Amino acid sequence: MTHPPFPAAPALFLDIDGTLVELQDSPGQVAVDRDLLALLPTLFAACGGALALVSGRPVSGIDDLFAPLKLPAAGQHGVERRDAAGKTHFHAGCGIQLDALRQRAAALAQRHPELLVEDKGASVAVHFRRAPHLAGKVRACLEEWLEAAADFKLQEGKMVLEAKPAGRDKGVALLEFMAEAPFRGRLPVFLGDDVTDEYGFQAVNRLGGLAIKVGEGPSAAPWRLPDVAAVHAWLGDLASPTRLTESRLL
């Protein structure tokens, strides 16, 4: 597969874990290096402000990770979204069902301390990276719980399973951004590495944009980059002075 091209007027959507930063055993162990923090404002300018971070992390966690930057962002797989004007949009599931999921996930982690439960506010994720042999048990428990939680659905990820409000995903969030300024009228470009990003790839494909898969594995994305380092290099080229000038002239 050839190197992804560089669009002149992109609307750029970036997954975080496994795309902008290397995966770690737990989300709290991730750190953003200075070069990436310095690059993002340049990219933001190159895209005319049409840049958003699209993640399974909550928006507050995205802000903490990329402080002092505060970019447009979609968190919890599209459950919450901060648009370019700074307005927050939130789509929550049933609170009673969420409380029950929290309690059951905590009880599961108490029986298996190798598991990590991440309460994101509107969704609950169970990470089993430190205990891959528990993947089947985690799935069985979540599927059983979700039989009684119609407002929630199971979301798979890399060594993680998550119960999140139904009807929301990264593709839905991307389409909402694309209907608004300054994203509207630009070419959508989405970079992601996980099965959760396939929703975004499918949305971008429908819009005739660039869907770029990071790493190996089957994907709807026609384009590939091999790893996080290659993502940084590609984004650095996209934000180069020549391309920045081209973007501003459009």
C-alpha cells in the first residue's frame, strides 16, 4: 500500500492511544512528548482550525493529557463532544443502568485485581492487558450485564471491553464535526489504529476522504502508516511551511 497523500485542505481527526501515543498497560501511564505538543498547534493552523482529537478517553482526560492545549475533541467514543466554538455536547445513557454496570465491574476487578476498571463518566471500560487470559471472562460478564441494559452496547478495543451508551461512535462524532465550521467543506482525514476507529474510517470513506489505519490488521481504511513514529512523521510533513502556505491559500 502506498504512502498516504497530503490533502491541501484537510479536516483532520486524530485518535490518541495507539495513533498519537504508544499504548501502555493503563491509560494513566501514557505521556505526550514535547515534539507532539509543539506540532499540534502548527497542525491546527495548517487545517484552519479543523482539527479534532477523537478518542475513547473522556474529554477531561484528553485535556489533561495534552495540557495546556484545549482542542476540539470527541470523548468516550462520541458520547461527549466539544466543538470548535467550545460548546460541549453530551449524550448519556440511563443513569441507573450505568450505576449497576459500575458496581458489577468493580466487583469483577475485586475478584481479579489484574483487571483495570476505567469509569469514564458515561461509560465503563474493563482493561485486561495485564491479564489476557481473562478476556473471555470479561466478555461473558459484560454481555450478561448488558442484556438488562438496553441503553448500552459493548464496544471492543485493544485488550479492553467497554459498556457505552448505544447510538454513539467515532463515526457519528466525525459527521457532526463535518457539519460545522471550520470542518465543513474540507476533506476529512481520520487516523486511527483500533477496531473502535473503524466507525470513523467508514464515515470518512462515505465522504470521499482519507481513512488511514495505523498498524496491521484488517480495516476499511484504504491507507496505512506502520506505527506511531510514522504518524508523527506524516503529520510533521503535513504541517510543513510549504503545505501550511498551500492550505492558507485555499
